Amino acid sequence: ITALSHDPDIVILDEPFSGLDPVNAMLLKDVVKEQIDRGKVVLFSSHQMNYIGEFCDIIAILNSGKDGLQGDLHDIKLDYPRDRLVVKTETPDAIIADFSSSCTVMDNGDLMIRLGSPSEKKTTMTRLVENYDIDEVKVFEPSLNDIFVEYAGDVAQED
């Protein structure tokens, strides 16, 4: 409330969703969206990547005080190699056997197939659709959480 009471052009929030129950988090989300809709610049730091992904177009990931990965979130995601496919199927066993070491089962039960290179996407997708009962096949797009973990882990390993 204090950050907004004088109607600033720039709103800075530090971990705004930390400790909020779902009802109050939803109320705060509405307030943040309203500020963005009014043309305000909203800056906030957070470790809750779902909120960053929902509100932010431009991000910067800091690790141990070092500024590193930064830029347009959409562009950052496009910069990741498009060498993995996510496959939804009710019959995964044959695919797992056929793709062996390049196929893993994700936490949600979907399959992830790692390609030798992004140029194999089309032929692999065609092979999957023609030979198996597939509900969905798509190129894996990393979540902001995936990007954060990968980047923060790389920087931490360099120290």
C-alpha cells in the first residue's frame, strides 16, 4: 500500500508475493496488473518464477550479486536449443523402448526425447505420429524456473 499511495510512475516491489495466502496473492496480482495496465513501470525481485513469467517481459537473473542473464523473456526462451520433444501418449512403453537412452519420463508422465540436433525435429515428429498412438508432440520450451535453475547452477559451479 505504501509503494502505491503516492501514485508513482515506477513501482518497486521486493518479494511481493512472499508469505501470502492464495486469496491475498490473487488480490496483489490484480493490483500489479492494474498498475501495468495504467502504464506504470513495475520492477520486482522474486524467487517465485511463476510470477516473474506472468508479469515480466524483460528479466535479469542475478546470482551471488552477479548480473548475468538478462533480456526479453521470449527471446531468452527462443535462444535455448530446440533439440527436445515432449510427447503425450497413453502407451509410452514402445516409444521408450524405441528411443531408449534419448527418452526419459518426465514427472507428469510425458516423455521427453532428446534429439541429436534441432534439425531432426520434423523427421522425429513424423516418425512418432506415423508409428505410435500420440496425443500431442511439441518442441520443449523451458519454463522460467528451468532457465533460472540452469543459469544459477552454472554460475554457482563457476565460483
